[in-house]
Amino acid sequence: MLEDITRYSGERFLRVGAHSHVKGLGLEGLKAKFAGDGLVGQVEAREAAGIIVKMIKEGKMAGRAVLFAGPPGTGKTAIACAIARELGRDVPFVTMSGSEIYSSELKKTEILTQAMRKAIGVRLRERRRVYEGEVFQLDVKTRRHPYNPYQEVPDHVVIGLVTKDDRRVLRAGATIASYILSQGITVGDVITIDAETGRVTRVGRSEEAAERYDIAVVDERPVPRPGGPVEKEKEFIYVLTLHDLDQLSAQSRSGGLLSLFFGAPPTREIDNEVRREVDEMVKRRVEEGTAEIIPGVLFIDEVHLLDIEAFSFLNAAMESELAPIIILATNRGMTKIRGTDMISPHGIPLDLLDRMLIISTRPYTRDEIRKILEIRAAEEKARLKAEALEKLTDIGEQTTLRYAVQLLTPSQIIARENGNEEITPGDVEIAVKLFSDVRRSVQELEKWKDKYMY
Ligand SMILES: Nc1ncnc2c1ncn2[C@@H]1O[C@H](COP(=O)(O)OP(=O)(O)OP(=O)(O)O)[C@@H](O)[C@H]1O
Ligand SMILES: [Mg+2]
């Protein structure tokens, strides 16, 4: 789900699923187990993250931000990923890298605004009057097209609906008739018809009908025939994000309501006027009790890539009522804030730093490195001889954990080619020769510097 955005091209190799072994924070209460849910060591940072998860769940984090700061490969992105897992599917968790704000099509502030609004969920409840049941009779009457006598158009429909307890025959107009035709609804389908809009939704094939008529059920699981009366009030729950609502409302404004069903291209820039109206609608519905706001998380990795403009925008946006929780991560120490000549810790302006909870990650110990490599190897179904694991652990200690993790897949391929069932230290050595870590690559650059093009 989370993608690790890496800077060194050599690292692209393992990009997909670099954190797939991370299932959670591995806590017992507020205490971190040495190894749990795929995470190893980094105990204080994980326990701090656990408290953040609690604060988020209790709604005490709104308008605040957390910063993960630490050297490369110390698990900042992995722990952010674990936070997302702990929060569960219902809490929106949006991930971006600082570099994503630089686009030729959209303004930086627009990209940030969209990301922030994707991180706020809205659960909308709606009671609607519907007709629901299994179709037992269907008769679409057509008539001549008013302008084209050779074409028939739906005129009205007579439709019989049956539930476990009720049975009704309805006569409906052209709108419903054409919905029914366009969705290919037949006798035996379970459908709902919205009483107000006439919108017809096919729920599925009824179990009874599937048994009675269908020779082979086409990969679709039949649904039970509904109970109760055909005409009823039903509650529908939709979970959308503020950004979804912005898009829906921008599109319906531009007259393209139908495009919603056919996946219209996303509107590029959204009017602030549209956003204001959406906010008002949501607030009104929250007061009425028909909507609930689910504040989520916006995770900005490599946050030092943001510039001063983006930082001031974030600072202001965090004040707004409908702001998500913001989690940032960086591996920079004292460095220039992009777009200025000012040096600041982590390249982040002091006023923004000041309102953040900072969680530090530290380099791993040998035991931690070994254990992480073991977990990663299992995840990638790579089998290692004990000496090969020690060799990789040495490498992780001397260079970076990420480099050692990256070597697993190439070593595995080399081992297979060499006819080894388990990766041997020799296979690892070959992988090390073929792929440089960053420091070695810089040394190479130095060595050959007069041969490069400038
Ligand atoms: N404590 C840990 N337990 C298990 N796996 C870990 C742990 N820390 C890091 N890893 C794994 O090691 C690799 C590197 O870690 P990660 O990408 O999280 O580092 P990072 O701190 O975000 O580095 P960078 O500053 O370069 O972005 C990833 O595959 C990650 O899942
Ligand atoms: Mg990272």
C-alpha cells in the first residue's frame, strides 16, 4: 500500500512491497515487543507511534503533526506504514513524497490541498424510500420515437417485485424503463428502485432464481431474496473523502453527472468555491446527524523536498477546521530550507517544527539488523545459509540496512543460477561486487571524476 520513494536509482529494485512484511507496530499495550508484526527493535519510536495511534483514534490529534527524523534505512517509512495498518481500513491514510508537489499541471498548493482532503473521510447516512425485491414479472412497453418512426423507445414498464413477505406489481414511466433496459435486468434479479430518482440498482441474481433457471451460474454469487415489504425506507451509508465530494460536486456543476458512472477524467484544479460549498454541506449534515467526519492521516515522506511556500501553506492549512493529521519523515540533519538560504533542522522552518511531535529513529544494532534480514528473507521466500545471513548482517552494519535488504533478491537469483538451494556467502559476495552501496558509488565517482561528462 505504501510505496517507498527512494532516491538512488539502484534501489528501485525492491520498490514494490519494500514494507510488505510490516503488519502493525508489534505492541503489547503500550510496550513494544523486540520483534512483532514484522517490526524489529526501534523500540522507543514504535512505542511513541503507538501513542500517536491512540491519540488519532481518540480524536486528539486534529491539527497536529508528527515528524519522524533519523538516518536513512532506520525504519521511518516502515513505522509510518505500521501506523496505517494499526488504524485499519476505515481511517483514510494518504501517502505522498515531498517531490510530488512539483508538477507542471497543478499548483503546489493545489496538490497539497487535494492530498489533505483525500485524508478526510465522510460517512454519509441517507434514508431513502425504495422498492426492493426479486423481479418476477417484467414487461417493457415501447413506442415509436417521436422524431424517428423507425426507432422504438421505452414508454413504460410493468414490473412485479416479490420479497419473502410481500408482492407488488408497479407501473413505472420511461426513466425507470430505460434504466431497466440499459442494465439488462431480467426476471430473477434482485433490484432496488429509488422512489425519488427512479434510479435502478441491480443487487444480484436471487438465490431462488439461480437454482431454478440458471444452468451455469456465471461467476456471480447469488443474493438472498429480501424480506419485509416491497416499498420501504432503507438506510444507505456511503464513505467518501472530502476530495471525492469536491470532485463529484465540481463535475455535477460542469453538467457531467453521467460521467461519474463512466469514469470521467479527473477534474484538474478544483475551485475553492466548490470546496467551500462542500465543507458547508458536510458541516450542516454533521449537525443534522446524517454525516460523520473521519479524520485521517496525510503522510509526507522525504519532507525536506518541500519548499518554503509549501511549508507555509501546510502551517496555515493545519489550522483549518477540517484538517487531517499530518505525519512527516526526513533523513536530513541541518540543511537549507528549499527555496531559501536559511539553514534549519531537517530543512523545515522553525515555526512549523515547533508545533510537531518529533520521533527519532536511530541506527540498528547488529542483532536488530540480523532479525530484520531474516524477516525480509522469509517475506521474499529467499533461503539463506547461516553464514550468508552473518555476511549480510556485516554488510548492513558497515553500510546501511537498506543496502543489505536490497542485496537479498540479487543474491537469490545468483544462488539459483549457481545451483544453490540456499544463498551462500559466495552468492552474496557476487551481488556485492555487482551492486554498489551509496558510499562506494560515490568513491567510484571520485575515482573516475575526470572521465565523467560535466
Ligand atoms: N524496525 C524494522 N523492522 C523491520 N523492518 C524494518 C525496520 N526498519 C526498517 N525496516 C525495513 O528496512 C528497509 C528500510 O527501511 P525504511 O525504508 O523504513 O527506512 P527509512 O528510515 O524510511 O529510510 P530513508 O530515510 O532512506 O527513507 C525497508 O524495507 C523496511 O521495511
Ligand atoms: Mg523512507
